[in-house]
Amino acid sequence: MKEDALRGKMGFVRGQTALGRRGRAGASTRLDTRHIHYATSPWWPHTLVAADAGRGQVLVRGALPLLYEKGRVMKIIKAKDYEDMSRKAANIISAQVILKPDCVLGLATGSTPIGAYKQLAAWYEKGDVDFAEVSTYNLDEYRGLSHDDPQSYHYFMRENFFDHINIDLNNTYVPDGSNPDAAAACSEYDKIVAAAGYPDLQLLGIGNNGHIGFNEPDDHFSKGTHCVDLTESTIQANSRLFDSIDDVPRQAYTMGTQTIMYARMILVVANGEAKAQAVHDMCYGPVTPACPASILQLHTNCVVVADEAALSLCE
Ligand code: F6R
């Protein structure tokens, strides 16, 4: 779609931002950031629209004034260490629950959020936060594991969080990895997440290769829940939690990138030097599916809480 047509469709085209310009150096992908333009919409004059002018596709909408801090949208909070990162993240999550007791939380597994879950459980014990009305939707699950398998994310969530707070387990959802019918399991999960109205807050970790959920580097951004083949680097990284690398499942069901972007707020947690490149690329690299987390630059309410080591390449 030409700029003129875009103008007609969405109002005044404001031209490329630093994001778009950075994209020129980026890899050639189906979402070619050379064509990303930002525009205000005639229907929502205070709204930012990012559109792929080449394909006439509207990608995201959000609040224009949020392009703050050197023209960037992401809010980056530096934590001293893992404990500090966990406490800061838990503070943000508990504020969400206090402000909206029946909120929808999108949750992640992995090593990074465990400290935040522990802190939230401690605050629940003290009576500071109440999860009775909260519902939760996890990002992903290994394909082929039963809910009671100690390596499953169903099990992980109970062990690390749900068993320590007063959440109603009937209000907790994780993709059904035990369903061998991938198409059915994924479309069922999409319906469940859509019916909940999408998360008020989505907690994310980030893979060493920039994955979010199990959305691995690719040539396009994914949409809804789908079955993925895990990359060798992810299998390698996750093998630390299994007896042997051969035990790591090769496939998973994961919420898609588009669904993740529907969350009203995104909170990314990251710690350690191994994440430094991925965190840099997420925050400052081109928006490209080669680093799935880079799409978060287009989210209008994304907070990154990372320790000094994870932010070491961002100085
Ligand atoms: C897990 C998930 C993954 C992890 C990522 C980082 O639900 O969605 O994207 O967040 O692999 O894992 P850790 O925290 O173990 O480094």
C-alpha cells in the first residue's frame, strides 16, 4: 500500500521513526521493518498505528504519548541482581492484582520468574495480596507430557506458585500438552484465552535466542496458539531441568506472538549474562521475527525488569 493510500485509510502519516530506520539494517523478513510507518488514526486521534505500508497491514494500535524517553516505548528498569529483579517484578504484579482483584494474568514458566512467584506467595502469606478472584493463562506447554509429569508446565505452576497462594485452580489454564491433536489443543486454548478477554498483564521470560513463549526465531511473527519444533539452542538450554538432553520434548504448544501482543501490559523479566544479547536485541535491535521479543518494541505498555548482567550490552 502506498503512503497516500495509507493516509486515506488511517489519517496523517507521521513518517518512519527510529524503529523503522533501524529496520533498514535488519534481516529480510516477511515483516519488513523498512515499511513500518507510524500514523495517527482519524477514528482514534490520540492513537498510534503502526502499519506495514508494503502490505497495507495494520499491526498494532496504542497510545501516542507513550513514545517517551528518547522516542522509545519500552520502559526498562535496572535491578541490582536476581532478588531485586524478582521483588520489582512481584511489586508490579501485585499492584495489578490489588488494582483489579479479578484480573487476568498471563504467566510464564522457566527459571527467571520463580523468584517473583516466591515473593508473591510470601506477600499472600502476610495478607498483602489476594488471588481468590484472579485467573491465569500460561504461555506454553511441552507436547506429549501429562499434567502430572514433573517436567510439565502444569506441574511447574502448581509447584512454584499455585500451591502457595489462594488461587482457584479451576481459574488457571495451561495449554493441554497431553492432547496429541495439536490443532484441537491449540484452537481450544485460543478460544479460552479470547473468552477471558486476554491478559491485563502478561509476564514473559526471554530465551537466549530471543524467543518469547516458545515462539522461536523465524521468518514471520506467529499469530495464535500453535505447535512448534523447539530449536537446538532451546533444547540445550532447557536440558538442565531434565535427566538427559534426550528427555527434553522436541515440540511444544505455545501462545502466538499476536496473542501475546493483545495483553494490556507486558512485563519481561531477565537476568544473567547469557540473556544480555537477547535483551539488547529485544530493546534496541530491529523489529524482526529473527528475534521474536523485538516485536515488544511495538507494544505501548511494555516494562522490562532486568538485572545489571542482562542489561550489560544495553549501556
Ligand atoms: C516459559 C517460556 C519461555 C521462557 C524462556 C526463558 O513459559 O515461555 O519463553 O520464559 O525460555 O527461560 P528461563 O527463565 O528458564 O531462562
